[in-house]
Amino acid sequence: MILLDISTGWKTGIMIAAMIAVFYLFLIRPQSQKAKEEEKYRNGLQKGDKVMTAGGIHGTIVSTGGGYAQIEVAKDVVMKVQLSTLNPIPERIKN
């Protein structure tokens, strides 16, 4: 095997580099991709879109601007929430 001919210091360095690569591929990269998708979703929100807040409140967007959105949660009941708290409604509970 190739690693048998390499000194102990190099073996350790290769193993550390391999562990860093695994952490990047399985933890850091997917998380950053998910964050990009969420940002794209929030920037694309428009009037009439159905959303759910981080607290589980469902509503329809009335307006957006300045990092905030106004959502109607019941007839004539409008809440102002931060865009960062809005999530798409999961498919299994959409009606």
C-alpha cells in the first residue's frame, strides 16, 4: 500500500486533510446550499403567496419590503413579520 512508504507525519497530515474534506462535503456544503435556496425563496415572495412563519402561523402575503412582510392570517387580521421567519408551507399540509 502506498501509505506504508510514507513517514508518520505525512500519514497524519493526509488523515486530517481527509477528515476536513469529509466534513466539508457532508456538513458545510449542504448547509450552505440550503441557505442559498431559502434566500432565493424569500427574495421571490410576492403578494398572494401562502407562507408559514417559524412559529407555525399560516398566512397569505399582503406586501413585502425592507426585510419585512405583512401577512394576512385571518380576514382583516394582518401581521408584520421578518422575511427570515417565513417558510414555504410543507406539501403534506397544503390544501
